[in-house]
Amino acid sequence: MTSRERFINWMHFKEVDRPPWWELWYWEETLDRWYKEGLPQDVHLIEYFGVDRREDVGVNVSLCPPFKEETIEETENYRIYRDSQGVIKKELKHERAKSSMPQFLRYPVESRRDFEELKKRLNPYSPARYPLWWEEKKRIWKDRDYPLSIHVGSLFGWIRNWMGLEGVALTLYDDPEFIEDMMEYLTWHILIVIKKAVEEVDIDYATFWEDMAYKTGPLISPLHFKKLMVPRYKKITTFLREHGIDIIFVDSDGNISSLIPLWLEAGINGVYPIERAAGMDPVALRKQYGKELLMIGGIDKRALAEGKEAIDKELEQLTYLFGSGGGYIPWCDHLVPPDVSFENYMYYLNRMKEISLNKELWKR
């Protein structure tokens, strides 16, 4: 069975030889640690870790061009800079700076005029939105044996990036039409950008990115979500399904429990990474939603850091999830952090594979 056949069958709860193996999501500092602990530096990780191949069509729906990163101020202890999204940040200089949170000082969208200026970077007809040699890539993908995805952007997450959470929260009440106008423009923009790809390529699944929840709940109310986002999501998911893409995931950290029914209503039928520290539980979700909800993730990064006994306990849930017939791919519930040793990660990866290959365990 090819990795493409395996993924499509598993996500439609059909017979497979084994569940997909989809790791490869790490902080840069994590790999730096693992290189010191024995991970060879001259290998392809997908081959070394023995995971299934997957690719994305590489269509850029985000800012094009992005903002040019520039340093505004720099001292021995910190750097203030503008990032690719136009956000001015203050970042401390220390060993784990790349995986720690910076201080957000100013955002590129503070008014309607700012968004009109930002639209220059959201021209759906920009030629650089599609990769070079598109026709050649199409010929290669036609005979592929691995799953192919398309990233279809964001409705809330981008706006939060451009305005800041406080800016979005205040504008939802002070000028809700402005938020709605931005989401409407993004919906139109996304549909225009992806049209050529979904019409010309047989794509297997689509992904949104939102990151719109804290540890205990969403960053906006479900009422706002239902009014502003569900109708616009539906435009995009309907378009995707009209072109044969019925596996549609959204990436959001945090506790998304109250948003899952709304995503399902909007035509998004998959979630990841199912953050355990935020109270998300893939077993509970499977019991609640059955085959209606597809999942990737849900392996607690804290267990990976703790050691083999904790890893074994964490992986006990896989027997139920695999035994439910499909629709779930094990994965760390975020990028694997640098407090996870190379030894612990390899133990997790090998144990996960052992369980996925032993269908007798799934029946218990």
C-alpha cells in the first residue's frame, strides 16, 4: 500500500496495512540538542526516522512579498526588529530565543488605512504565489504515491498577527464591520489564489492555520466565530469539496473544544495538534464525535520529556484510537521541544510504530 493510499483510506475509515507515520515537527534547538546526543547531521530526517512522505503544492496565500526583516535596535541582551508580518518585536538574546516568545511592540494594522496598505501584499494575482516550474510539478504529482496538500490560509490568525489580540478584541466591539470586511477580503483572496491549484492538481487534503485559543478556551467568542467566520469558511470548504478535497484540517493550539462544532458546521472536519496541556484529549474527542472528526496529534510533549515509563503510558491511548477504525494520526501536540532527549524521542517513535503494526492490540 502506498503512503497516499494509506492516508486516504485511513482518513475515510477504510482498511489499511498500518496507520500513517507523520512525525517531523521540531524546534531548531531540539535538533541542535539531538545532534549532540547522536542524531547524524548528514541524513534526511524523513528517511532516518522512517516516516511517510507527504508534500504541499507550495501555493503562497499569505503576504507576497512579506515585510523585509530589519533590525531597529540591538544591544547585548536584546534585539528590536520588524518581522516578515510587519510586527515590531523585542527578542531577548539567550540560548532558547528561537523557541521562546518575544515581546510584541507594534502591529502593522491599526486602522482601515493600514489594511488598505497591507492589501498591496495580498494581491491574489501576484505571479510569485505559485512555485516556479508549475507545469513540471504537475506532471510529477500526477503519478505520485504520497499525499499532497494545499494550505488555504487563515481568517482569524492572520488578522490577530496584523492587529494583535488586544487590537482584534477591541475592534470586534468598536468597529465589527472592519473585522468582517477584512475576513471577507481574505475569503475572496484565498479563493482566487487556490483556484488554479485545485482545478489543475488532484490534491488530497487542505489545511487552515488559526492558533485561536488559550489554555482554557478560544480567543474570540463562539458567537463572533459563528457570525463572522462560519459563513466564510463554508465558501472555501464548499469550493474545496467541489474539487474533490474532503479532508480539511485546521491547526490551532489551545483549548478548542467550543470551536470544534462550529468548524464542523463550516465544513472543516479535522483538527491538530490537540494540545494536551490545554485539556484537549483525542480519546475523548473520538468518543464525542466518532468518525465525524479527523485528528492529528495529541501526544503529550511533556510525556516525551519525562521518560520511557511516561511515554508508554501516553501511548496506551493509541490502542483505542487505532481500534476505532481510522481518522487519527499520532503526532506530538506541538513542535517537539528541546527538553525531549534524542533517546526519549527515538523510544517514542519506535514504540508508536510497534503499536501501529500490532492490530491485535487495537482490539483490547
